[in-house]
Amino acid sequence: MGVSGLDENSKLKIRESTESDRSAIDAIHMNAFGQPEGQEIVDLVNDLLKDETAKPLLSLVAEKDGKLVGHILFTTARLQPGNEETIIRILAPLAVSSENQGEGIGGGLIKEGLKQLAESGVDLVFVLGHPHYYPRFGFQTAGLLGFEAPHTIPSEHADAWMVQALKTGGLAGEKGRIQCSKILDQPQHWRE
Ligand SMILES: CC(C)(COP(=O)(O)OP(=O)(O)OC[C@H]1O[C@@H](n2cnc3c(N)ncnc32)[C@H](O)[C@@H]1OP(=O)(O)O)[C@@H](O)C(=O)NCCC(=O)NCCS
């Protein structure tokens, strides 16, 4: 699948990850986040892929000229107090190999992920990330809309906690605390 803005000759393909992609995915996160954070993210990804409370999940890779250059993971979360009918995912983590950053690959992974999640009936997608990056893909500050993060976000970083509704009117009447998967629910993953 092509990604808009990318040279058609660059042969970028976005697809679901498979078991045999695991070491290449580790290498992308290690490269993109550097040390010591890289190892923490690699462990997070591997643990999330095994975490039953994170399922269903969506794990996509970007492949350029046959080499994996990007990875994005969306895992299941729930709204507290419980409204089991609201289907929620959290985007974490996202990484693009340093030599391929700035080519639209991260954006391509986000857009393709959101498209697939919308098709599968997901209502809300949350992310804790760069407030200058994610709004261009439709995310907006979640705290102002009444959605509390699983762990307290310091007020100076409040705008890093963002949400996007994938259905028209999806934010109406919804509020509460987001309960993420067991593995993601550790304070070190909620520092911004
Ligand atoms: C953030 C990241 C995934 C973006 O992927 P990418 O393929 O480089 O992004 P795109 O090409 O789609 O978009 C490039 C834009 O992202 C911005 N961007 C990249 N890294 C950024 C960062 N750390 N903070 C804010 N903006 C960033 C660039 O400034 C650029 O903006 P511009 O279009 O206004 O020039 C990638 O840079 C990365 O892996 N960084 C290291 C790991 C990381 O921080 N992951 C995100 C966790 S929330």
C-alpha cells in the first residue's frame, strides 16, 4: 500500500506484523529511541504483544525496499466507570528508524492504523505523545474533554494526552478515566 507524500518508487508497504518481524521491530525501536529508552520500549512491545488484557491489538510495520523501517502498536483500553460498549485503543509506541525519519512514514503508519481501527468499529483512540505531531492526524487534547489518563500527567505536559473519535459524535457524552492494559499500566510508561 502506498503512502501519500512518498515517492511511488520508494516502495513503501504498510502491513500487519508477523512473528518473524519481531527482531526487526526491536531494532527499529532501539534505533529510534536510543539508549536507555530503546531497551525499555523493546521490552514494552514484546510484553504488550503477549498481554491478554492488551487484546485485540493492531501491530503494523512499514517496509521500504524490503526492509522494515517503522512500527506502530495500538492496544485495547477501557473507559472507567465502565461503559463496555465504547471500544478504545491506545497508540503506543510508534517508531521510525532514524535514517528514514521525516519521510512521512510515521504519518503513514498512524493514518493506516486509524483507518483499520475505524473499519473494525473502534470508537476512540488515545495517545500520549508530541502535541506538535499528533494533532495533524486528528488528535486533540483529551484532558479538556474529560478523559483522565491511566496515570497522572504533570500539568505542564497535559496537552500530550490526546484523543480522537473515529465515529461522528463519538466524543459526545463520554468521559472518565482510561484503564489501559496491564503491561502499559506502569508509571514509567506515562512520563512525557
Ligand atoms: C516521532 C516519529 C515516529 C515520527 O516519524 P516520521 O516518519 O519521522 O514522521 P513523519 O515523516 O510522518 O513526520 C515528520 C514530522 O514529525 C515531526 N517530528 C518528528 N519527531 C518529532 C518529535 N520527537 N517531536 C515532535 N515532532 C517530531 C517532524 O518535525 C516533522 O514535522 P514537519 O512535518 O512539520 O517537518 C519518529 O521521528 C521517531 O521514531 N522518533 C523517535 C521515537 C519517538 O519519539 N516516537 C514517538 C513517541 S510518541
